[in-house]
Amino acid sequence: MAVGHAIVREVLRRNLPLNAEIQGKDMVERLNRIADMYGLSRIRGMGLLLAFDLPTDKGAELVSECLNEGLLINSPHPRTIRLMPPLIVSNQEIDLMFNILTGVMDKMLS
């Protein structure tokens, strides 16, 4: 119980739910801005647990290429990409994530 209490105390002290809400909204806005360029659809989720669909069954390939660039994402379905950054993610890390993601999608989907 002491560990659980310490975790909850730290989550509240750092206001991580608010960070998740703010960063998640920013990520959805960014995904909406690039959706037409890459044929993305069904952008969905809440907070920092987000997903979108690709125009083709290249989910596994996109995951692999992003991992080669240092970005960990997953593809629970051949056309679906899931983004799950940590609750402590910063603006700079979101910028880096989108730079890697769009760079890989430029090669694969354009």
C-alpha cells in the first residue's frame, strides 16, 4: 500500500491527469492536421491513449520503421496505429514523436 500511496501522491503532485489531457488534445490536433496528407482516418481516443487508421495494411511496417528511428508505437490491427506516450511526456517529446512519425509516413504513405 505504501508504494501505491507514493505513486498516487506523485501523480497528483505533478498534475499528470492535466498533462495527459493537454498533451492528448495537442496530439489529436496534430493528427487532424496531417490526416489528409497521409490518408489517416478514425482518429480517436482520450488523453494520451490515441489511435488512428492508415489507408493501407502497413501498420506492422510503420511500427518497425518507427522503432528503427527510436519511436515505440503499436499496431493492434493491420491498419490501426496506437500511440501511448507516458503521462510525463513533454512538448519537446511530442514534437520529436511527430517528426519521427511523419518522416516515416513520408517514406511509406506519400
